[in-house]
Amino acid sequence: MKKKFVAAICSFALALALPTAAFADGSAEQGGDVEYFPTDNGVVIVEGDVTIDSVTDAAPAANTPAGANVLCSYEINGTVNSGEATVGLNYGEKMEGKVEDDSTYFVTVFIQHEGWNEQRVIEQEWYENTAFVNVTEFSTFTVVEGAYYGTAPKTGVETSGIALATIAAALCAGGVIYVLRKKVTA
């Protein structure tokens, strides 16, 4: 009787540990107008429900690697009022002659936020000269030539609970196998 109870508890724990689908709550529409902000070095394009105070050329973001070929760097001051904003960072003709027709190349966008930094690698077609990123806040954006892969930014998602549930499920599976094996050999 005790073995059947343990097997039932372990089976119940395994059933609760099954993966479930999660659907993001969001809208397919960006919402808001497209605005263009010319600077001395290019144009910044912003789409979304935003309030823009200023867009200026800027020194490279703090997390930009030394020696990187900086294509453009902009500081955007303002707020994203709701959802995400799409930011287009134009770097003009700086890649002309470096990329063959009908090929792709990579640029990396380094973003310097207040208190934390991030980077995003973007694959571009040979004719493109604007890198687009979706953001929830504005800051300093630097586009450099090439793909720079580094450590992923801290997302705030805590996974220790999932890890503990996985370990518990593995222990329960071991318990079920042990109970069933004893029953077959008995």
C-alpha cells in the first residue's frame, strides 16, 4: 500500500511538471507615428507611442569595445509611453564598398541604459544602411561594424524555481522507476 501511495504521489508530481504553453500579451500593431530626426551624421527613425525630447549625435556607448569600427552613435532622450518603440539608426554610406552585392553582413548595436548595458547583433542585407531595434526606453545607441557576441544581459527572469521543479520531477521519476522495478521483481 505504501509503495502505491508513493507511486501515485510521484506520478502526480510528474504530471504537474509537464510543460505548458505561454502566450505573450501584446499587440501586433506598433501604434504611433513614424518620426524622422536628422543629425549631422545621419537620421534616426522612431516609430511608436513615444515622446521625444531630443536626438543628438553622441560619443559611443560605454559598452562599445575598444577598436570597434563605429558606424554611428546617437543619444535619444524621451519616453516610450506604451509598449515598444522601433528605432532606426541610420549609418549612411559607411558600408559602401565593404559588402558585395547580394550578400549580407552584420552590425552590432550597443545600448547604454542608466545602470545597465546591452547589445544586439543584426544581420543586414547588402543594400541596407539602417539598423532597427525594438526598445522600451531610450538612451545612447551605437552601431558598429561586425558581430560582437558577449554575455547576455540580465533579463530579470528568475529560473531557480524552474530548476528546483525539474530536480523534484527527476527525483519523482526515479522513485516511480524504483517502485515499479521492485513490484516486477517481487
